[in-house]
Amino acid sequence: MIRTYINAFQIGIIAGMRSMMAPAFVSYKLSHASSRPLVDSKLHFLVSPKATMALELMAGGELIGDKLPNTPDRTAQPQLWGRIASGAMCGAALTEADNQPIAYGAILGALGAAAGTFAFFHLRHWLTHEKDVPDTLVALAEDALAIGAGLVLINDEKFGSLTA
């Protein structure tokens, strides 16, 4: 049970880093689960391979859009709320798929997203403004970290009760 809530918080952190990446990872995991999770859920769309593909394309678009010079800060409105909503949805889906109360998963996913948003915003700002590391390099490193952490998380045997 506690592992499910830790996973919800962790996927929230990924949503704070890249808002569409977390739903893409969760949808991928759910759509490849041996059991049929979320059958009677409003989040059942995440199980669909078509949803997985759409979310993966959106996550790829976000990776490109993040590098554009006119992209707003992740802490600006409505970007912040989108990241928090993404984390909440992913946390809720994971806990519901593990037959745990979705409210706790949604709250932990939202908290993880808020923490990830502000932590990585300030880290990126510090690296680019205080340490003079090129922004594109920092953004690419953050992309790699978000992808790597997401892959480790969804491939963990303890990632909910889902088995691929």
C-alpha cells in the first residue's frame, strides 16, 4: 500500500518536470498490464493503446516546445495548474489500478508535481543564471532525467500491482 503512494508522488515529480510525460508513462504501463485495470473508472481511457500513442506524441511535442525561446515558465499560470492536474490524474490512476483510495493518490501526485515543478524550475534557473550553463543543455539533461526516472519507475516490479 505505501509503495503505491510513493509511486504516486514519484510520478507527480515527473509531471512537474514534463507535464505530458507522466501520463504517457502511466498510460503505457496500464495499456500493457496483464490484468485489465480501471475497468469501471473514469480514467479507463488511459488503458487504451490509442491514448498511449496520443500521450506519447504530446510528450514528444512538449520536449520540443520546452526548448523554444518564447515558452513560458513552468511556474506561470496555467502551466503550473496543468502540471499539478497531470500529477493528480496519474497518481489517482496508479492508486485506483492498485485498488487503493484514489483521493490519496491524487493528492500525492499533485504534491509531487508541485514539488517537481518548483524544484526543477529553481535548479534550472540556478544552473543557467548562476553557473552559466547553456539553457538548452540543462533542458536536455532534464529531459534525460525525466525519461530515465520514468522508465525506472514504470519498469519497477513494485510499480503498483500491475505486471506487464
